[in-house]
Amino acid sequence: MSVKRAQAEISAAEFAEWIAFFNLEPMPNPWLQHGILCQLIAGALGNKSAKPEHFMPKRKKVQPISEMQAMAKAWAANTGKKQ
């Protein structure tokens, strides 16, 4: 839905109510929803051992900000140098 259409169809008060609702009841993880759907399909096809986690991406270790800053500084220091 475009912003213009939303503004025409939803009042500011109703929009504020939706924001309050989503702050109280956040949307579930879309990857979990995807995993559950895939588990149901796999089960219907005969794979009874499938779990939602089997269809979700693996979480990687979060890189510390200090490490990102050091990499950015090293990149900036090497940018423009002739090799």
C-alpha cells in the first residue's frame, strides 16, 4: 500500500492504535514462520523428523564494533595508495 493511499484510508488515530498494538504484540520472526511452513510441507511429504530450525538460516557470530572500526580505518588508510 502506498503512503498516499494509507493516508486516505487510515486516520492518524487509527495509525497510532496500530503502532501501539505492534509495540505490545510484535510480529513473529518471519524466518520462524517460514521454518514452520516448511516443516509442515516436509511432514506431509513423509519427513516426520524435520524441524523448523532445519529450514532457517544459521546465525553468525556478531562482529564487534571495535573490529569493524579497525577494518574501516585500515581500508581508509590503504585507499588511494598506488601499488
